[in-house]
Amino acid sequence: MADLPGQRVSWPELRGLVPELAAAGEKLLLRKRLQVGWAFIATLRKDGAPRLHPISVVQAQERLYVIIPRRSPKCADLLRDGRYALQAFPPPDGEPGCELYLAGTAERIQDAGVCQAIEAETGVRVEAGEVLFELLLERVMLTHLIAEGTPEEQPVHLTWPADRRRAQAG
């Protein structure tokens, strides 16, 4: 698959395009080899204003999913306008200076087979009254600090898709 601006990819497709980014992202998002992680997700309210929520992220079948109660404002936001931005919770002590940002579209999944596969793999069940979304990716950025705590401290970003403006300017 080509690395084109505006494309949407699944997590396994990202892993095929930039495996080092996906591996580092999983380490930040899905800590301690669990298949469930925690993050903040930003959605768009009906009036266009941003809304920020804590959320659990589930990895199953190598894909990233969120399961949201139907009555939740974030569910209504994603059903109306699937665009999201997601920031992994700050890393625990011992891993300072690392961040993971994802942005894309949350696609509603209504396939009972996918729900069964998620439960079989992770033990997480999609209950009645909940909506399952797969997080498709349009932008991913992993940031870590180098020379942290010194005057030379600076962020280093690994992004997908690559910043084409910088590549063209160089």
C-alpha cells in the first residue's frame, strides 16, 4: 500500500508501512503486553466544538478498537462524524518524554463475528447497548525527548505519513 496523504489504514497496515512506529506505539498504548490500553480521545460535538474523553482501547485481530456505551456523548459524536484524535495516557514513571498521537476515522463495526473474536482473544465483551468502532488511521506521531533535562533537550518525532513539506523543502 502506498504512503499517500489522506489515506486511511488499519493498525496492521500501519505495521506493514512503518513497523518501528507501530511497535513503539503499541508499547506506549498497550502497556505490559496487555491488549487493553488507556488514552484520551477527542471527538467533535454537534456544534463543531471539540470534546475530550478518557477511553479504553482494545487490540484484537491486530486492530485497534473502542467500545462505547450508546448513550455516551462520545458515541453520538463518532456516529455523526467519525473523526477522532487520540493521545495515549502519559507513560508511567521510568518512561518520561514519550507520547503517542493518532488521528483518523472511527468506523462502526456491526459484525457479530468480530465481536466474538474480540471476546475470545481479549476477554472483553461488546455488551448490548454498546457500539464497537475500529480506529482507522490517517496520521500517527510518536514523540520522544532527547537530552532530557539538559539545555539541549528537544523532541524527536516519528510520523506517518512522513511530513512531505519538510521533504520537499530539503
